[in-house]
Amino acid sequence: MPDAGRAVEAKRLTAVDAARGLAILGVGLCNAGGFATRLNDAVALPHLASAGTRGLWVFEQVLLPGRMVALLSLLFGAAMVWVGGDGRDAARKDRLNRRLLWLAVIGLVHGVGLWWGDILLPYAIAGLIVRGARGWPARRLLVTGIAAYALGVLLLRIDGLAALTGSPPATIVARPAADLPSGFVPALAALLAGNAGDWLTAVPLTIASALLTSAPLMLIGMAMARLNLFAPEALRRRAPLFAGAGVAAVLIVLPVALMQAVRPSPALAFWAVTLRLLTAPAGALGWLAAASFMGRLQPLWAPIGRLALSAYLGQSLLARLGFALAPQAFGHMGYGVLMAAAAVVLIGQWSLAFLWDRQGWRGPAEALWRRLYLGAAPTPARSPPPPGPGPRRRRF
């Protein structure tokens, strides 16, 4: 059985970087609603005042939520194999452990300080729990991951099913949303204080969700890495199959999303979330296929994937600073305006990442993370650029 860990550890896979970049941008759009209001309002269906906003919302719902986090989970699991090997190399095992522990610290700071919906801490915890499985045979990883994911979705949706059948559901309890005070500093202080309170409410749910759904997907990502399915030629061969899975996921979710946009109800909300969770792995494979189909366009999207941690943290920072500068908009932005503003920010992030990567620099968050978990150990140089005209790349 091939083990791709050593084959790819010194070489970037452009299609994987491009897929990670697409996922980070998609997560940014999904998080926009949470950035723009408090937790108790973020979980509600947005007010869709026109046919255009309803169409935009349906488009987002069938393509992004669940799918992007699932794609990141698959790649996270693969990265544990690429970084830590199969567990027989003590040095690589220790490096992976330090990498996950420091990611948990970064996620804790990020969650408390900037974004109550942080996924770094839950991912690190899930990774620490499943890291010992990376030496399992690929078939065992796949079967266990698929079965655990199905069970995890069932457990996550029990409370919603109980609500539909008349039993009292478990609910998120959060303080009522309040308008921000005027002035940059008071508004920023209120944002950060409110975020810390929301994080305390949300973090048990985000960790539980990661353990029930992201951890099984990490096992599947490990299996894909062990089978070398992320290698360019292998990914190209399977891209049509992955694309078919993504299309099927869209077709399953689309009817419920359309009905929900026209006439929302608790029953539709339950089935919409349940179907999104069930089809998220297939949707993630569809996005992986999209990255493979890009061909020569992959280098345009890969930079944001190489700077994924910096981009993810940057989205939270920009959101908090932006609403501190315009406190009157917090909690009062229409869905269409919010999505347009988020798109502008993400295009700016992509442009900056492209220019930054052309210089051969690591992302600032990536550089800090590597220094923390590698300590004084030497780090391998990044792969040189292909021959051709252009500025010489420099190390950060």
C-alpha cells in the first residue's frame, strides 16, 4: 500500500493548495453572517427581501456551508500523514504533536479574542484524538471514517428531530444582540467583549461538532493520503467521479433550499441542515475536483491556500476592525450588502496572497506557527519556482 507522506512532504501539491484556497475563501463567505452580528442572530435565517437575494442565498447554501469545512477536514487529515508519517518515526510523531498543540493555542487565542466560530481549536483537539490512526491501513481508515461520520451526523441532529416530534430541544442560549456604541475604540471593545461571551457559549458545540463530523473526515483524508489520491495524476483520474459526487450533493440539497428561501419553516430548516451535513463529504470532493479541473489556473488559487492560516485569521481581524469603524452596520446589514462586502474583502485577500506568495514569503501566521512547533530545528526550503522569466523568489 503506497504511503504518500514522504513522497510529498518536500513538494507542494498545487491542486491541493488551490483546493485549500477555495475552501478558505468559501469559509470566509459562510462566516460573514456571524461576523456581522451576535451569536443568537447569526443562527437565524437572514431576511431575504428580493428575488435576487433569495437566489444568492440558495446559491450559497447549496455550494458552500458544510462543504468547505468538510474539504478542510479532509486536507487536515492528509496533512497529518504528510507531516507525521505513519507513526513509526518518533521525530515526525513529536513534530506532529507539537504542531497540533500549538494550533490549539492559536485557536484558543483566536476564538476568545476575535471569532466565536473558530475552528482551529476544535480541529486541533480532533487531530490529537485521531492522530494515532494515521498508520492504519487505508481501507480501515475509510470504513471507520464513513461509519463514524454517519453516526456523528445522527447524533448531531437528534435534538432537531426531538423538536420536530414535540420534545423540548436543546437550544443555544446567548445574550440579546445590542447596538454597538459610537467611536472606534468603544465599538471595538464592545465587539471583543461580546465575542468572548459568545465564544464561551459556542465552543462546546463547535468542539462536539468537530469530534462528531470533522474527526471522521480526517480519517478519510488520511486514507486518501495513504493511497496517494492527492497526487496530480491520481487526482486527475478520479476528478470526474469526485465531480459527479459534488453535483449529486447539489441536486439533493437544492429543492429544500429553494423551498426554504420561499417559505421557511422549522421542519425545512431541520432537513436543510441535515441534508447539508449528509452531503458535505460529497460536496467537498466536488470542490476538490474543481481544483483539479483548473489546470493552468491552479497557480492563481494556490497562493491563498499556502497562506490559509494567515487568511483565516485575517478574515476575523478585518471583520472586527471593519465593524468597529462602522458600528452602525453591525447587526443591521442586509444579506446582499453583506455578501458583496465580504466578496470585496476576500478578493482583496486573494490579491494580497498572490503578490505575497510571488515573493517566496511564508504567511506571517504560518511562519509563527512553524517557529513555535519546530523551535530551533531547521526547516526545509520551499520548492523553487518553475524556470522562466520573473522576479527571483526570496525566503521570508
